[in-house]
Amino acid sequence: MSLLKITTRDVATGPLLEIAGELDYTSAPALRELLTTLTLRPGQRLVLDLAAMEFCDSSGLTALIAARNHAHAARADIALAAVPPRTLRVLRIVGLDQVFPLYADSRSATRALTPPPGPDSGTSRTRAAGP
């Protein structure tokens, strides 16, 4: 079992949270509580860098959604950066890849407050749908 570690940094676009370890039932409340202490201004972007996240269960996904809700309540943006492959697969299965802007790394997520590349640039965010 790996403990959750959250490092908060301020960057030009807004807060950057580096999440390391396991984001699960026991640790997700820590992220949710930290979110209540973040002050976001309209137009900023909250970036969650998940490069060092080892595991994420449904409670962790709920905490990510809480982060999105916190950002949107402040009229700010949110982005997930460096999502690990297993977590990315889950995000795609449940459709959250359509809810969160996804970036390859925190550098690209904090570069500009523009949406991530769309289908015309070679990076597709489209998922298959049934008839």
C-alpha cells in the first residue's frame, strides 16, 4: 500500500496539484479536503498531475469529479495531466475522458488556457458509441 502525497504548486495558470501514491477510499477524503482550501479565480486552471499516481478506485474518481466541480464553481478550468494508462482506461470506459481535458504532462497543461488538441490534430478524444 502506498500513501497518498499531494504537492501543491502555484504556476502562471493557477494551482498545480501533483498527486502521488494511491487515490482510493482511504485517501480520497484528503484530496477533497485540500480542494476546500484552494482559492481559484475565474479564468484560472486547476491542473492535477497524476504522473506518480499508482492506483485510483471509484472514490478517487469521485474526488477528481469534486475537483472539477470546485473549479467550475469558481468559473475556473481544470485539466488532468500525465494520466497513468490504467486510470486513463477507466476514465475512457466511464466517459470521463469526455469531461476532463487530458494532457500528456503538466507542462503542456499549464502552457495556455486553451482546450487540448482535438481530432483534427491527430489526437482523438472520441469514443465509440452503440447504435
